[in-house]
Amino acid sequence: MFALKEINPNPEDNTQNEQSSLKRIGNFIKEARLSRDQSIEELASNLKIGAHQLQAIEEGDEEKLPEKVFVKAMVRRIAQKLKLDTEFIMGEFKTERK
């Protein structure tokens, strides 16, 4: 039986495109954090952000996050801390507007 709920019925829907952009970014961050054997709590503490906010970013859950400008600032700091390609990560935000 197929999981039809996972299929986006309307790919033109900007809200879903934005969520998938944040989810992609969150996946990059989560994979990098796990590859460095860090818990959410450790990384959040190092960055002086709430563990719940870091978890929301990793899950792409915009409902639990502040305004987008703050999310972008947090993502930039997280990417720098994890030594990720910051410009690539930030570029993922720009793809959601197309």
C-alpha cells in the first residue's frame, strides 16, 4: 500500500516549497551534527540557542521557529559551527522563492 500523504498534490504551493527548503537545510545540519557525534543539546549549548529551536530547524518545523530572518541567522551560525558550506546552505533558502 502506498503512502499517498507523502506526495505533494500541488507542487506549485509556495508554503510547501518553503517547508521543503527548510527541511533540506535541516537534513544537512542533522547529518553534519550526527557525523560529529554531537547531541542536539550539546550543539545548542555551544551556539547558545534553545535545543527545541535546533530540533525544529532539523525537522523543518517553521511553526516552532521565530521569524525567517532569525531562522536564517541561526542556520548561518549552525553551518559555521559545523564547518559546512555556509554559502551553499544559505543558497538553499533562496531556491524557495523561485
